[in-house]
Amino acid sequence: MKYASFRAVAYVVGLLLLVPVGCSKPPESHSHADGEGQPNVFAGEYPILVVCTTGQVAEMVARIGGDHVEVKALMGPGVDPHLFRPIASDVDKLHRADAIFYNGLHLEGRMSDLFVKMARRKATYAVTEGLQSRHDSRLREPPEFEGMYDPHVWHDVALWSDCVRDVAENLAAFDPRHAEAYRANMEVYVSELEELHQFCLDEIAKIPADRRVLITAHDAFGYFGKVYGLEVFGLKGISTEEEKDLAHQDIIQQMIIERKIPAVFVESAVAPRTIEALVEPCRDAGHDLKVGGELYADALGEAGSEENTYTGMIRHNVRTIAEALTD
């Protein structure tokens, strides 16, 4: 047992040494075929054990898979996927899984090489792969993110709905026996997301036009702002790994004062001090800036809370933003 644990730790260390540090990341690879090039088709005992990375991906797979899958998430509430490093027990979970689903677009940047290795042995899917392969025009390519796509696609509910459809087809191909059930579950979930998308449009429209400015710790809400009509500014870039640019902070601070923006927002997976640093200087300059509340940018909320579901997280964010910017 000790020898097995040592080997697992050594394996993780070896993989992590292969993962680039910082924002320079290689293109992600995906494989849905076994080592001999044959499509992966489930042939084990039900339920299918699926390991996912983030909470929102895990919920998606669970909703589509229903009773035919058992879903485990590697990252719990408040875990920053940009900074997440797998430990030996995480790698063991991935080895034991029948299938793996992750966000992709380098959200889980420190695990990219690990997914490539796993894809050689078992069904491994990025839920955003369909968007990328179709060259979806809604994908954001921020210039500061080295020509790669912004991974925070779940903040555009309509875009995330397309990922739901893709995952249903992934599961149907992996487990043809229950393909109809997966597609039926998908339709129910997509219907809920259509209502959620309209809720977002309606609530954000209630904010006075000159106040539709969203300022957060990092640039996680670009999709949200683009589809629902807000200007979005982050003190950090796409990844929370990036250092805060003090000159950029000064520009945002001056903009807040000049445009009389009433509130800024902290994030559940980023230290509050990142955004709180804006408040005192603005107040010293005579502008009563407040922290409008906590948003869920990269992770779901605590177990048992409304925010522990994808729809609950989005509704919470929308209500928090609308209330703070309307007051």
C-alpha cells in the first residue's frame, strides 16, 4: 500500500513538471478513442463513473446522465480552477473513472497535460470542444490572453446550453444503450436554461444604462457582459494567476469616480482585498463607492445553498449585480 501511494505521488509530480507555468499554454488535445483508435464505448457496470473538474461541469453531466451516471467533481465550492493542482488522490479518481469531462479552453491550465495522457486511455471530453471545433463566433479572444479563447463560457447561458447539447451527444456516443434518455434529459435542462437566459436579459435591462458597468477581481465576466449588455472590467486578466496591474487599477479607479459607478464586486474564489483596494481611494476622493456583494465567477457556492447549482449561481449573480447598480 505504501509503495502504491509513493508511485501515485511520483506520477503526479512527474505530470506537474510537464505543465507549463503561467499563461503560456500549449493547445489542448482531445481524444474519444481507445489506444487502438477505436471509438470509446462503455462496456462496464452501471452507473457510469464520471469524474469532472468544476462544479458547473459536474452538474451538467449529472443532469444529462441521470440515474445512469455517478458524478464526482474534483473542485469543490470556492476552488479556483486557474490555480488548481491535482494531488495523488485526484489522479487516482481520474484513473478509476469510466469517463472524464472538463471545461477546456485552458480553464484548468495546470491539468492540460494530464488530460492529454488520460485521453489515450479512456473517454475524455472538454465540454467546450464543440464550440471550438465549430469556430463559434461568440467565443471571446481577448488580446491579452495570448490568442486563446476566454474559458468562462458558462456566464453566457445560451452558449452554455450549446455545451449541454454537445455533452448529451458525447454521452450518447459513449453509452448508446441510453442515448435516448440522455437526449431527453438534455431537452429538459436546456428548457430550464432558456428561461434562465431570459431572466438574465430582463433583470439586467432594469439597470439604468449609465450604470451598467461591472467591475470585479478578474476578467471572468466578459461573456456575461457581452450577451447581457454591461461593460466589464477586471483588476486582473482572464486568469487569476496574473498579478494585479497597479497602473490598470488607477485607470479603473479614476473611471469609477468620473462616471460615479456605485458599486464593485468581490468574487467567491478570489481574496476580497483584490477588489476592496478600490474602495478607500475612491472614498478619499469624495465618491462613496461600495462593495455590491459577492459574485460566483469560477466556482459554485457551498453545498446546500442556492448558489450550489448552476442556475442558482447565475440567478444570484444577476440579482446581486442588478440590486447594487440600481440602488
